[in-house]
Amino acid sequence: KYAALNPPLHATAVAFVTRLIEVGMGSKPLQMQKIRALKQEKDIDVLLLVNDDIAIIIEDKTDTQDHSDQLRRYKEWVQKEHSSRNCVGVYLKIGDQADYARVQQAGYGCFLRKDFLSVLDQGAEAGVQNHIFDDFRFYLHGIETAVQSYATVPIADWDADDNRGNRWAGFFIALKNRLLEGCDWKYVPNPSGGFMGLNWHWRDDRFLQLEGKKLCFKIVVIEKSEQTRRWQEWHNALNANVIPGGIQLSKPVRRAGTWMTVAVLAGGYLQTHENGTLDMASTLQILQKAVALMDAAVGKDSGGNSVTVT
């Protein structure tokens, strides 16, 4: 009934809800006649009741992630409470996270920042004039620009004016697309202020982790009585495979615990162009050498044959 009041905004709203349904169930209604929005129904961020046959669960996340099996519980409740409707689960995320496998396993489609911007940009092109619409679109474009700026802002300035860690997120997203193997990244809090971290290349209880600008060789040892011995063995195995002219390691201060850093790449792993911006190709070469060194050390630590890493 509001279609004639503001046609561009109405059409954009219809396109938005249509896209939510497509993301959640792969199809769309022939026509939308009515929509009822419920907020915090059984803790669900937004529940949209479309026509008489569709219920859309919207779990709205910015910088947090799903937890406590909440997505499954929401779906079960909606399927019971609105049993006559098709239940559509949508995970709406305007921030970034490393992996959406758990979301998809819960039967939710992902509506991400790029999806939102696509709808909003089409609305702007169609002539939407609305301050709230414009402010939110500008806000999302600001996040996207900050995330992509890792490629153009000198590494020395990555943390400046970016307290959300957007540049690190953009860099880690790009790295994950290239490394592929078991990458996981997130903000890691600690008493000294925390860092954006990415771990990958797991070999049993050993793995590599980027802690901001540091590359660390890590080990997980649950049994407290074994921590000192296992730390020393893995530290020795890594150093036994370092050769002159190859990548070099520095010895960190040993701190006992379940998750331990046994060595740090000397000089850092981030490579730059002359203007201080990221040289992704050269950075990847350093990461590949760290992987090769770790694999050589795993072979030695396991009693296998060592290989030379240059």
C-alpha cells in the first residue's frame, strides 16, 4: 500500500527482502503482499513473516559470530511456532569473519556486506532519496573501503585510524583465498592489548600463526608436565633445519602454557614495495618458506628425513 508513496524506496525494500529469501532458500515469492517484522522474538534479532507462507529468521551480526548453538535453536522454534510457513534462515553480516561453514551447516544462507551494498547501490541508482538510507549506505561503503585499503595503505600505517582492524581483516581474507589450507583468523584478546591473528598449516599439534606483523611457530601441549619438553623438542627441530641464506628464526621468551610460541621468524614476514605498501607476491614467498621449514622440522621431529629449505 506504500508503493506509490516512494516508488524507488519501495522497490529497493522489495529487492532486499527478495534477496534475503533467495539467500536463505534459493527461490523467491511470486509477489509480496504483506510483511510483518518481529524483533527479539525468542531472542531472534528479526523475524520477518512474509505473506502467509514464509518466515525469515535474520541473525544480525557485525563484529561478533554465532554462538551457543543459537542458529539451530532459532530454526527449531520457528519451525514449531510457525509450522505452516517455510522457514528461511539468513545470517546477515556487515563485518567479516574467517569461515561460515558452521552457519551453513545450521541451514542458514549468508547475506554479507557485498550483498547489502549491491541492493543499496541499485536503490541509489534507481533514485532513492532518504537520509537514513544514504547514511547506512555510506557507512557500509566506509567499511568496505577500509577493508580493501590494506592493498594501498603503507603497512606502517595499517593500525592508524583503524581500531576495528579492517585492514588486517582485508589482508587475512586475501591471504585465505591464496593459502586455502585450514586458515582461520580472528581478533585474539590478551592482557597486552590483543592482536589480529591467523593460523594455518596444522600438523598434529603444531601450526603456524600470524600475530599481526609476527610469524610464530606454535605448539599445543595440553599435559602440563610435558610442556617444557615438547617446547624444547619442537624448538630444536625447527632450528636444526635452518640454513645460512634461508629464513632465520629468533627465540622467544618461553612461557609455559597450552598454546606456546617456540620460534618467531626473524625480521618479520610482511614484504613491501618501495612506497611501503604490501608486496603480496613476496610476502607469500616468505610464508611458503616458513611452511617448508615447518614440514622439514616435522619430519625431523618425527624421526623422518630432513630436507633443506632455502
